[in-house]
Amino acid sequence: MNSLNINLHKQQLNVLNHPAKVKVICSGRGFGKALSLDTPILTLEGWKFISEIREGDYVFHPSGVPTLVVATSEVMYDHQVYEVSFSDGASIKADAGHLWLTHTKSNRKSASRYKNPSLPKVKTTQEIKDTLTVSTKKESNHSIPNCDALQFPGQSLPIDPYVLGCWLGDGDSKNSAYTCDDLEIVESIRVYYEVTKYNAPFRYWIKGLTSELRSLNLLGNKHIPDLYLFASEEQRLKLLRGLMDTDGSIGKNGACEFCNKNLALSEAVVFLLRSLGQKPTLHENTSALYGKDCGFRYRVHFTPTPGFNPFQLARKADRLIQNPYTFTTQRYITSVEAIPSEPVKCIQVESSDGLFLAGEALIPTHNSRLLRADAIKAIFTFKGIFDPESPQEVCLIAPTLKMCRALHWDSLLTLFENCPLVKRIDRTNYRFYFHGNLPILSLVGVDDGGERLRGKNLVWAGCEEFQLFGSSVWDEIITPCFRDPSGCFGGMSVGTPKGKSSFFYQFHLRALSTPDWVYFHFKSEDNPFHPKSLREQAKLILPPKTYLQEYEASWETFSGQLYTEFDDRHIVDTLPDSFDSVWMGLDHGEVNPSLTVIGLKDSRYYLIDAWYNKTQAPITQEEVNQAVLKLCVKHNVYRVYSPDDRPSVVVALRRLGEAQNVPGLKRAVTSPRNKPGVLEGIAIINSLFYQDRLFVHRSLEQVIQNIRSYHKAQDREGNILEKVAENQSDHDLDSFRCVIPQIEIKHNFPGVHLQAA
């Protein structure tokens, strides 16, 4: 394990070395790897704090391309937090367990080796702090490469970016007059505008530019508009060249500087350079002319990376030096200082390596290790008889394949990409093949109903975020795949508690009573990065039940749970032979639209069928309409309810109903605008559960799991707010929550039967 750079703390090693075949782990707060809530993250929509990032947003990968956010954590409190500072003046606040992919001094020294270069490795903030410097000179040990140029889409720009850069540098702020003593620049502007000589030396007038400057609110307000900051790489480079040709310079050593008295403009140039893969620094000092104080000036320094040319002007471009040293392409971690704890959050991205850019400096950072370690142990301690016809596999499994990739793929590549034990890496199907008669390592999601697992010959299965799995996945899908005749199989399931009504609670009880199974309960105090003083403070200020849930991973009903009256007795295996009527609720969503079919019998409601988009990819409205049609015919649905924000959908459903002669579609309506609010509707549903008048068929696993886990929002101090938390899987819940109260209110149940018109 040590040769593969898998570092585990004591409690994790206890789990890893336990001889049980199946290990079930429940953990409380304190095992996350997160960033401070006020960390800026660049998205395709502009800057957001990480607290505002939601599943479905696009952030940026260090390669410069957008990457989809596939999951976000809840806000976590009372972690040990550090401020990580870099050589360019940038800093990021992260908790002790946050992951970074860093080069160390030894990595950098061996980078030129052809046969056996040393690769960067994933480190926690705490590990970086503990190995911050090397040698007696206290040299910085860890560095992180610059990102590549960001790939924003091209923009339709009213002013050519080079011309705008020149005007921002040397143009009059109130009009299109321009001062320039370099005819090469003037001729470049003439490609786009008519340029006439003005009534003073080196003064020109750019005809037609004033009105365009006014349209961009630039007159008397020099700045770089967002339209240009978030333009394509080529457009941003032209803008930078205009700025550097005018207010930029280059020294004999190849170091460049942009100098200006406009702070906002200088800060925008810093972002422009970072977005193009450079490592600028911003300095402030006073300027003087003939001994007179002229106020502050702002100097942006950078040394271009190899191949990068920030100039169009030939006399400046000719002075560029193709610097081979790593200091231009990497920022060094100069300090890791403990700061007072503050709320933190982490995100998971779709990119195969799990990396994304964080902070204003666009620093690459990483998205768990225990599960991978046990998987690798299962591979290299395999003692069964290898079957080449049906090769044994070790599988890392998550609720979705996207999540599994985000959690594990990059770290596995870091471990295995140049490992002599590896025969082949299948980057299409996320599999690793090893020399010798060893099992294959695969990454799998169960978002396809477990189809990717069926037929596999498993010797080990590791389930991440197990509380989000369906209740039957382990017994009906995973267990039948343990087919090795030697009996060499095992697994690990890791999750967080969601109350005693959850299937994960029943699974943990099973681990306590089944031979060769073991249950581990990780409290926050089991994390060596979690300080005792913070737990003691939390115990003083939090309600006892909340503290037990959040810090001791208690199985009590979790704080802020919304469907509090739902219980195991509301899950039924059989349904009435017939219903008084059948209804359908539709809830929209670009990726996750949902349908729920509700049967009504003697004033009792039964959730009897459901449909949702299992592909996790955007789906067309026509595909949704066909799913509605299929369920309407299958269950003889009386009426379909659709939210009032898309009346066009109802029109399309009615037309489909007329064409196919399906009464339920012909009667499709939108929910009334005066329908109960979200919390009011939830209260009605809770009342029905309490009265034992609402039941869910056991086959609707996702609906059951979402009912159990649906919860209220919290503020930064951990207080429960009277509103639903965002970023939950709730489309299926909304699809019946909006329908049942309409029937309940309209017909004044109980005791009043619905008369189908």
C-alpha cells in the first residue's frame, strides 16, 4: 500500500485490516474534504461562491474546459480550517482533509526523467502543512500547476478586442481620441476603423468608436466588460495584446509588466492573464512625476509561460524569452496557517480526474480514500482461482456512474497510470487490468437499475454514499454477482445516517448480527483532523438531538427532516384490486423530470407507479410526453396534473390525448396558481401519513428513499430554516405533493368520495 501512496489515518487502517468479509460504515460530520463557503468558483454563468454552487452547474477543469457539477455536499461545521497561501499572493481556505494534487520538490527534480518520472500525488491540507518545506533552506515543497487557458464560447463583440485593449490603455476616457507614438499600433486599429490625425502630436481620432464605447458604458468608466472577460481564448488574447502593446512592457529577462492607475482595470488584467494560463501578481505603489506625487499606480507582473506571447507589437514580442523553468507554470504553496473554524462545503465534478478550479486565482483543487484502499487490498490479496472466461472483478460502486468517476477515477489514475503492475487501462469503460491472475478493477453506478453489474463475477464490492442506494441493490443485484467458487469475496458499504426508518439502518443491524460482517461507527472525534474544542463548543450550543445526529452519527431522526410521519408501515407490498380513480402528477426538470401515478381507494391514496429520467442526461419534452402516454394507458389514468409554469406542456398533452384517444391526457390540466405552498403541501402529506391514508408501493425505491431524506435548509450557523433545502432529488416528491392536496382540498376528505366526471 505504501508503494502506491495510500495514506490512511489510524481509524481507517483499523477498518482496512479487519478480517470481516463485509464492512458496513456509518460516519458523522468531520470526514468531508471541503472549502470555505466564501470561496469564489468560476462557472459558465460567471463567479459564484461555492455555497451557491448547485448540481447541474458548470465549473472549470484545470484543462480549461467546463465540467459538470454532479453532486454537492451539505454545509459542514466545526472543521479544522487552514488558509493556504501561494507564491503569487493567492490564498484559499480549506479544511484539514481537503485534497490537492501537488508536485513536491522531488517530483519537480525528476520531471525530466524519461523512463521513470515521479508523478504528482494527492495530498490533504494537513499533509501539505506537515511537509510544507524541505532542506535546511526551508524551500517550498509543494506546487500546483497553472490551469490551461479557459475555453469560454466565442462572443459577438461590438468592438474588436485588440482595439478595445489599445483604447483602455492609451485612449481618452471620455471619447475615442487616442494617443500613440507607434505607427504599427495605429495601422492595426485602421484594419477596423477609420483613424484620422488629431490636432496635437501623436493624437488620433478613431471614427465611429465613441458610440460603441457608450453602448458598453465605457465612457468615463474605463473597465473590461464581462462580455470580453468571458469571451473565447482568441478574443481574450487579442484584448490582452492591445493592453500590453500600450500600457505593457517587457524586461531583458523576459519578465512583463502592465502598469496603470486604474485599480479595477488592473485587477481585470490579472484575471485575464490567469484565464490564459499565466501566473500574474499585482503590486501597488505611489507614482511621481518631476517630484510631484501622482497617487497610486498598479503594476501587474508576470513571466510568460513557454509559447505564450502577450504582445502583437513586434518590437516587444521580439524580446520574449522561452523560459524553460517551472516557476512560470506553477504556483508554490508558501504557508498553511490554522484559522478559526468556519462553515465549509465540497463539490464533485464530472471530469474523470475530479479536479476543478477554485478561488479568484483559478487554482486546481481536488474532489475518498478508504474505499479505494480496501478495493486495492482485495485485488492484491486475491487467492482465488482466476477465471479467464469470466474474469473476477473488484467494483467501486456509487449511486451514479458520474459520481463514481468524480470520486475515484483521477486518484486511481494517479496510482496506476505508470505502475508496472498494470497491464492496461480502459478509459472508456473505467477499468484497470493487472498483470498476473488478478481481478479487474471497475467503476460502476447503479443509476441504470444495476444493469452494469448484472453478470459480473465479483470478488469485492465497495459502495459509496450507500444511504442513497435502493434498498434492494445489495441483495438483488450485488450479492448474486459473488460467484467465485473459492468463496473469496467481500465488500464495504459507506454511508451517513438518515434516521431509523431508512434501509441503511436495517442494513447496519444486519451487520451486527451476521457472521463475517462487521459494523464501524465513526464519530467526528474519530477524525484526527477534528479538534476536541470545537466538538465541546458544538455540544454546548446545539440541541442534544442535533449534536447526536451531526457529531456522533446517531440513527435518530435527522434534524430538519420534512416527512416526519412517514414510517415503514406506509410501505406496502400489495395494492387494492381496483381503484375509484387514478391520477398522475408531472414535475418538470431539464435532467430529472418525474411522473408519479396515484391510485385513490376509499379516501386512501396509493403511490402505485413512477417514472423518472434514469440517464441523468437532458431529455426532450417529447420523450417525457411519451412516458406520460405509456403510464396513462397502463393505469387508465383519469387526469394528469402539470405545474402551472408550463401551460404549453398541457396543450401538447391534450393534443397527444386527442390523437391517441386517451381520456386522461385529454383532461390534462395545470395545477391551480393558488395551490398550497411547498411547506403547506408537505404538512398535508404528513397529515395523510399520520392518518394512515397514504401508502407507497415497495417497488418505488427512489420515491421511498427521497421521502426519507427530504429535509429543510440550514443557515451558516447550523440553524434549521423554515424552507426546503436546495439541490435535493425532489422532482418525484413534487409530482405527487402538488396533486394529492388538490384532491384532498377539493373533495374535503375524509368521508367524501371522488366522483369521476
